[in-house]
Amino acid sequence: MSHRPTIHGTRHAISAGHYLAAAAGFSILEAGGNAIDAGCAAGIALGVLQPDLVNVAGVAPIILRLADGTVESIAGLGWWPKSLPADLFMREHGGKIPNGVLRTVVPAAPDAWISALRRHGTMRFADVAASAIRFAAEGFAVYPLLASSIASHEHEYRMWESNTAIFLPNGRVPKAGEKFVQSDLAKTLQYMVDQDLAAGPDRMKGLQAAHDAFYKGDIAREIAAFQKREGGYLTMEDLAEYNSAIEPVVRRKWRGHELLTCGAWCQGPALQQAMALIEHVGIDGLKHNSADYIHRIVECFNLALADREYHFGDPRFVDVPVDHLLDPATIARRAAAVRDDRAFGAMPAPLDLPNREFAVSTREMPKIEADTSYCCVVDRWGNTFSATPSDGSGNVPVVPGLGITPSGRGSQSRPDPNHPAGVAPGKRPRLTPNPAILVTEDGGVLPFGTPGGDVQIQAMAQVLLNIMHFGMDPQTAIEAPRVASYSFPSSFAPFEYFPGRLALEGRIGQDVKDELAARGHEIKDWPDWSHLAGSVEAILTDPKTGLIGGGADPRRPAYAIAI
């Protein structure tokens, strides 16, 4: 039995990583906006409400399915500055990507939201940004996760005065229940709104004006000037040239349904591969969260995430063999390595490539960067929106006067240019955020996603199986205990590797943990409910009943609303 009910409605539904973001998007739906309008409102609000996890000037990958069946992704991921030397980190920083402006890539989120509004929305930027501006200017209550996140990164926030002023008001970590205000961020968003409205009654001209305010106007000038003062490489030219790529999605059949993910510039295809491997290995007849079940799905995660490490990068620079990796013959070859009596331990070797050695971390658990949230919407017309905005604020400086930290997502590129996800000017990092949509066999939709870095596809797959294999309602599926493997190099600098490491929430029995340990998994205990296990939000429509059901993860301050 779930702690919360699945929220049902017949008209529209939204689920988001913070309850006020859900309310912001829901108000847009009630005002007549569509799923794209509402999703953008929620996504921009998340950059205000979860400023430790998401940044208004961060990344925002989006996947859409319109009522007519049209599907597309808006990459929402910036590239490295064009003037950045490819060998910079290997030559001058000992093969590491340091904190600060050197990890900055072009901010993508404002362009992604505006691109979505321009292509498929009905409202102006002023409409969808109104709630975010109010939350920034008037403040909101600090919640426990925000307080603990800032506390855990306090030393990083103290690296820059501009960060300290916002995140450590009065020189200390804010306490839960105190008001958190971001006046400079409110002014930045309001400036974009003012430019929108000054453009006159034409919505498209207004959207362009708001866009130009950020990428070509005063905001861009402040960003570029600050980057230059701090020794960064991001320029006005980089900002002015940026646009989020509109790309086809990766789509594959799964049990008669169709799974839609973004491309190999993120880890979306690894979710596709994991689901195909699980289907090939087979889980029929296995009890939910039994040792046999967990072992099989985890080994499939390990295979998929190994291939992510060996192959994934920006497809504009790297030939990523997605079709080959998802080919049934490749899936069969990969799945043949799974043994029921023994865990892989080390990361599985690649197929048809030389094996590589990876440095093993001696830390207890990987360094977790605070980043990412999620929101999804289904509207009364049948449009579906799924987005995973991201970028934390602890390891990159806030631009003084703007209240934003231009995307530090360069931390997910490898310092070695020869790696598939290696640094190169104009190249995108390999992103962990990866929104998804399942189109069900009977014509329903299931947009879903989560924060969690390398845990993302693992949490998403477990919730998807809970709903579609075990028959749970969305909320019960989200609240069920989860596990996560760390048996591959992390996506975040310093790219730590923990062979055989498997974390399990405390609600999974000790007998199951003992059996998994006997098979060679190195067990690490999470609490009964851990925010490290992700925060999955999902909406499921049922064409037979006409009901729309939304679920949200109590591991973080997420909520769903439907009517």
C-alpha cells in the first residue's frame, strides 16, 4: 500500500519534482494552456525551487509526443565553448576538470523552453515564467532536502561570494522552514519577460525577444564578461550561436508498447538496452524484489551502462552504434553473459572492442553531485510533455547580479579528448538526464523520469517494470523499494568506479541482501527511503476508462496534481 494515492483526473495531470512547480504548471493547464505551456512553466519554476539541483541557465532535455502522434526531442544541452583547447584539462589540470568556470558549457535551458513554446506552445514567455518569478522574488519555504543539500556542499558554496550570498544567507546554511529568496534571479527572469512584452502583441516576436535578451542582450553580456574575468572560455559569440537541436527520438517496441527516449548525447538509449536485455534474460515468475529478480535486472543494468561507457558521446562527433547495440542479435550476445549464480563483479568487457582498464575507487560511496529534477504533463487534448531540467550550483560560480550559474555540465565530459565523451570545442557532454515516454499498446501514454545521475535509468526501469510487469498503480510503483548499481565509471568528475557495488533501500529484507552478497554483489545499505534512489514522477493514461493517473516520489518534495 502506498503512502499517497495515485492522483486521478479526466482532463489533465502534471507531476513535478517540487509541489510548487506542479502547482505552477497546473495553473497554466487550468488557464487553457496545453502540456507544453504547463511543462515549461513547471520546468522554469524548478530552477527556482530546487536551485541546488536545477539551474535556470542549466540544461533541459525535453521529449514530446503531440496528440497527432508526432514525436520529437529538444536536446536542451549546451556545447563546449568554441575557443576551448581540446587538451586543456590533460595539459594544464592533470587530467581533471576543476570546479569553476572552466567546466562551463553554453547554457541551454532558456533556449529549450522557448523552443518548445515556439514550436508547440500557445502562451508567451511572460505567462509561463510568472510563477517562477513570484517564487524567486517572494521566496518559498526551505525544505529538508534543500537544507541538507546546501549543508553537504557548504564548502563549495563558500568558494565564491556570489554563491555564498544566495545559498548561505546571513553566513550560514538555511534551516528547513525558513524563507529562501532569490532577488537577482527574479530580476533576470523579469528582464526576459519585459523584453517579451515590449515586442508587442505577436507571441512569436515576444518569444524571440525573450530569447535574445538572454543569448544576445544584457544577460549574455554579463555572463561573457564574468567568464572572461574568471578565466573561462564562454563568449558572446558562443551564446549568440546556440540553439537546442531538434532531434528524432530513439523508439523501440517493448512488449507491444513503444518506448521513446532521447538519443545517445544522453543515456536514454541505455534505458532502451536495459529493457531489451531484461526481456531477453526473462523475469517471468520471479517475485518482486526477490534476490533472483534483483540480480537479473541489475546485471542487465550493468551491461547497458558498460556499453554507455564504451560507446556514448555526442553523435555529431562520435559514431554511436545505437542500432547495433539495440539489435536483437547484439542483445542476445550481451545477455548470454548473465549468470544466475554469479555477479559480474567488474564491469563487463565490450563486444568487438579491446577491453580497457579503469581505476577503482577506494571511497565508501561515489561522490554525488547535487543536480536534476523532473516534470511531466498530459493535457486534455492528448499532448504529452516529459523533461529533466538540471545543473547544480555548488561547483560553479553564480554570475553576480544575475542569480544564475551558467551550465557546469562540462563535468560530464571526460578530460581525455580520445574518450567517446571526451572534451572538444563545440561538442556536447554526455548527459545523464534522460526524459522518456512509453506509448502503451492500447494507445495510452506514460511519461516518466527522475533525477539521480547514473541511478536514473535504473530507477526508471524499476518503476516501469513495477507498472507494466507487476501491475502496480503509478504511486505504488514509485514508492516500492529500489536498488542501484555503481559497477561502472561514474558520469561525473572524478568518474569513480566501484566494481560490484550494489546499494539497496532498507525496506528490502536482509535475507535478500545476504543472497545477493553470496552471488558476488558488494552490498551497501541505503536508508529505508533514500533520495539517492531517485525521485521518479510519472503519469499514466487509460484509454478504456478515460482516467489520467499521476504519481510522485515521496523521497523528494515531488507532487502530482490532476483534475
